Amino acid sequence: MADDDNKRPIIKKVIKVQAAGHHGGAWKVAYADFTTAMMAFFMLLWLLNVAPPETLAGLADYFSPTSATVPGSSGQSEDNATALENQGNNPSAIVVISSPGPPPSGADEDGDDKGAKNNQDSTADRAEIIQQMEDLSFESMQEQLRLAIQESPTLSEISDQLIMEITEDGMKIQLIDKDQRAMFRTGSDELYNYAQEMIREIGHSVQNLPNRVTIQGHTDGGSFSGPDGTSNWELSSDRANSARRVLDDSGVTNDRIYEVVGKAGTDPLYPDQPTKTENRRITILVLREAPVVPPNLSGGY
């Protein structure tokens, strides 16, 4: 009997403990969306913070409704409160919010004048907002270009030859000659290496904007006669075109170039000193683009 007991097989039960299943990567997508939304939110807060009060008032006026009407109601005008009350009494009524636009065809002369004035005001407000947004883009480009020049050992030494300003026409960038430090070889359109590098950095900054670009070449007021009888007109034009080629190599495409102009000595930087060295320069003008006004803001068709 004891021998039979010893021959019985021994059965071992092994209990496997399984780890928690993998949750997948869906949380990464959700976290990325959350981060993107927060970044956009803080950018919006920054834009609202730097915008002047006039711009904020213009935005508020543009997006705020001006009147509410209930289709199918009588020909008598109703204010917003009455219209909303009618909507509450009639669930099927639709409230239409109207923005400033052209007056109805049956309006009197005073109504036409007021409607035209509202259209002009709305157009002017929108143009002002677009101009201020362009100014922010220009200022950002200025800062980017200044940092790039400061970080370059070569360009930081010639930073005094770069003049940048925001004008009514756009962002004006001027690269000027200095005594003993010219951009071009004497009497030619051949750029020195440091001048090429400076124009290339300008091109890297300009290519990030959608605006078109004008390139102007300037000489001083002194007389010049080349071997083929060329004058300051040809020389300034050739130098402007030489700068255009460098911009093209740096990423500014041909469709962005509005015009290339040689102005000789007709537009000196120092009008009272026409032969001054600094009058020899290249001007790169990033143009302001005229805002496209929708028909409802320009009076309609």
C-alpha cells in the first residue's frame, strides 16, 4: 500500500501573473494636441498684449453684431431685444445677425451716406490692423537679422553698414559703403565676399515673408565713365541686379522680385553731401502688400 502511494504522480500547479497590458501611444497624440493648443493660446495672449488699444477696439467693432432681424416679421423695424423675444415665442424663427455693410436699396439719402461712411470706416480699420500686423512681422525680421549678424564674426564687424527702418512703403534695408570699406570693387558690379554674405543673410530673413521685394542701386553724385562709355545709371543698375542674384541664391524666388532699379545719384542718403561715400548703397525694400477688401466692406457689387 505504501509503495502504491509513493508511485502516485505529483501534479504542480503554476500560476502565472500577467502584467498590466500596454496602454498604447494614444496618450502621446493627446498630449501633443494639448501642447499645441496651449502654445497657440499663449501666442494669442501675447498678440493681444502687444496690440495697441486702437487695434483691439477695431477688432471688437469688426466682430461685434450691429443688428438682429427676424425674417417674416412685419416691415416695421425692431430692436435686438424685441427680435430675441419674438424668437423665444416662435421657436421656428431664425435670428439673422448682420454686420456693417451696404444699406438696403430702399434706404433714404441719409441712410446711404451713413452706410457708405460705415463701409469706409470698416475698410480703414481693417487696413490699419493689417498694417500693424505687417509692422510686427517686420520687427520680428529685424530682430532675427540683428541676431544673425551679431553671431557672425565677419558680419558683426560691419554691422554699422546696415541701416534698417520701417516706413510707409515697407521694411527698408540699406547696405551702405564706408570709407576704406566698399561693397563693390571700384567701377564694377562685383561684390566683395563680406557684402555677399551680408546680402545672403538679408535674403534668409526676407524669404520668410510673403511680401514682394524691390532692389535699388545707388551711386554717389560724382561723375563716372566706364570703359564702354557707361555712366552711373548703368553702374547702379548692374549693382542692383548683382544684389538680386545673391538674394536669389539665398532663397528669395523670382516671383517675389517686384522691380530692380538703378537710381544713380538721384536719391542720395545725404542730399547736402552728394559725393559722400555713404551715398553709394544697395536698398532692399520689403513692400507692404495692399489688403484685399471683400465686397461687403468695399460697398459690394
